[in-house]
Amino acid sequence: LAALFSERPKKILKQNEKMQHSDGSASQFYNVGLPALIGLAVDEDKNEFVVINTCPGAGNCKLVCYAMKGGYVQYPDSNISQTRMLNFLYNDPDGFMKMLANEIAAYDEKNKKKNIKTIIRWHDAGDFFSPQYLDKAYALAKKFPDVDFYAYTKMASVAKGDKPDNFKINFSAGAQPSQEKQIDFAKTKNSRIVPEEQIGRAHV
């Protein structure tokens, strides 16, 4: 199992949707993903398994977490892929960021030739589970001022902290009360989960 987890991923970015704009330009989205809520990795120096809380700010969102449903848990390949991402990041964060930077550079060069904006979503699952991880993500964004980065977080310190101009942070409701109490929702960009029945009433 340790050998399975320790195999480095061939790619980090997953290509997502493409958005066409009225001015003829377009935006291509890519995702960086980790296991949601709790991840298992191997400390390759000690040869020991470690449990990592990848969503330390998560509260009642755990009950409706989309990354704990569907293809994220249905297919073993998806689980293994995200576990390898976490394991790579945990054991070799500089190597992880270097590989990610190379992928972003290659995609952005290709996209610019077609008037396509490169947009990176950090975490279609997971969160910035340590200050060191967040610092490395911001340092990477500063290397690509023409690329837009964004992320949803349930960490108040992340939502309220300084960030590069090209990195947008959206505080996501459903966090632990201790995190939400630190957020002024009138001043902080945020998102909320809307129950399906309310969406239905909105269209009546």
C-alpha cells in the first residue's frame, strides 16, 4: 500500500470546462485536487503512514460534501490519484510545485496562442491545510501574473489574509463555527449552499 501511494502522479492538473466569452475570447479551467476531509499519506523518511486533515475548517459541510460522493469515491482510480497527489505534496512540496509550475507554463503558452485565458482552481477537493502549503501556492501564483487562480476555503485566516492580485479566495459557508465567527460576511467574498427546494421556489 505504501508503494502504491508513493508513486508520483504523471500529471497534477485536471482539465475542466471551457468558457466562451462574447468578445471572442475564452477561458480554460484546470483543477488541483486533494482527498477531501481526511487523507492518508506515507512519511517516506520514516516509512510510516500519516493521517492528514485536508479540510481542517470543515463543519456541517461534511454532511453534503460533493467530493465524498459520486466519482470521487465510486472509482478506485480517482481515490488513488488524489492520494498520490497528497503524498507527493506532503513528502516533496518543492517537487510538487515545480511539476505544477511546468504544467501551468505549458498550458498557458498553448492557450495564449488561441486567445484563451488560463484559470486554475486550487482544490476541487481539499483546502489549504497548513500555512506553509498556502505560502507555496501564493508563491507559485506570483510566477504567473497572467494566469488567474481561485479557491474556496473554510479557513478564516486564508479568506482574510493577504494574497496575490491574481489569486481570488472565496470563503465557503458550512465551516466550523469558530471559523465563521471570524468572518464579516458583508465584507468578505463568500458562497453559501442553497437547498434544492429553495432553488425550485426561486423559479416559480
